Amino acid sequence: MAFKPNYNQQRAERNRAKEQKKQEKKQRRDEEVAARRAAGLSDDDQTSELGGAADDEDGETEGNATGTPPDDTLTRSDNG
């Protein structure tokens, strides 16, 4: 006769596997950081060499530094 499924046990096993995967990923990232630091690059240097997160494909940042809209939208008036 087969056993009745034990959902709590299955859930706990999934959670253990998930936690182990997170730990392995964290360890791998920590090793990569240590390797970069040993090579003389800080974490900020690594992102700036890759182009940064705010750049588009052409290497230009979208918008301006202040986050305000372009001047033509501020001076536009409705004539009506």
C-alpha cells in the first residue's frame, strides 16, 4: 500500500533546496567579488567599464541629469 503524500515534508524539502541554491549563488558571487578586488578593480569600476546601467545601446544616457523634461515641453502653450 502506498503512503499518503506528506505535503509539509515536500514543501520543507523544496525550501531546503531553494536555500541551498541561494547559498551557492551567494558564495559564487562573493568569490567573484574577491577575484575582482584581488585584480585591483572595485565594484564601481566594474560597472563603469561595462557601460553603466543608465546607458542605452549607443552609450548615451536617456534624459538629462536633473530628470526634468526638455525645455520645449515647459514653454509650450495651448493656443485655443
